[in-house]
Amino acid sequence: MASADPNSPPTPDARSFDGISHGYAPGGRPVTPPPVPLEKIVGDVVDNLSATAKAELALLEARGELALHGVSWTAAWGTIAACALGIAMLALAFGAILALAPHVGPFVATLIVVAVLLAIAGFAGWRAQRSYGDIRTALRRDLTNEGIDDAADA
């Protein structure tokens, strides 16, 4: 039984596409934008690359300033620590000489303390040299040792 009401939905046999958009504007075909000129596209790419390069340079500059800040404070506190260690080593040396002097005499006590301190200094120098070699290896351009990589290695 079909309804006589004109506002009723159409029957399945009668298809209506009145309310469905097919990509067209109600007043006809939409206006397509004009094609973008190649010069404009190339200009945008160059601007983007320029902005990227500037951002990378700003990042490198900021990293360099951060490294400089870290190095300066490390050097300052390292100097203070080295001075304190030097004073402590002097006190230790004087104390060792004063402790050994009654048993072996002042001259032999001084020689013993100097010999022990030279042994400690030699060991520390050897360790520093090995650490320096690690730094050179880390900063080497040619990690495979297939060729000469630094002017200092030549």
C-alpha cells in the first residue's frame, strides 16, 4: 500500500539523488583553482630549506654554547679539586716523612716518601696516557686505521 502523502520517502524502485553531493556545487561545477606555477613551488622549497638550515645552525650554536658553559665550569671545579689534592698530597708527604723519620732517619724517610710519590705519579701518568689514546681513537676520522686520518698521525 503506497502512501499518498507527497512528503513520504520515495519507494525503493524510484531512486532519488537530490540530497546527495557528487562533488559539484549547488550552482554548478566548482571553480578549480589555477595551477600553481613551478617558480612558486621552487621558491617555497628553497624557503623551507633555508629555514631548516638556519634552524640547524642555531641548534649547533646553542649546543656549542652549552658545551662551552660545561667546559668552563668543569675546568673551574677541576682546578679547585686539583689544588685541594695537591695540598693534601703535600700534607701526606710531610706527615709520612715525620712519621718515618724516628725509625729510619730524616734523609731516608724523605727518600722513601719521594720514591713512593714518584711511583704514584708514574702510574697516574701511564693511566693518563692510555686515556689520551682513547680520546684520540674516539675523535679519529678513520676508525679502521686504513689510512692516515690526521695531520698529527702523519
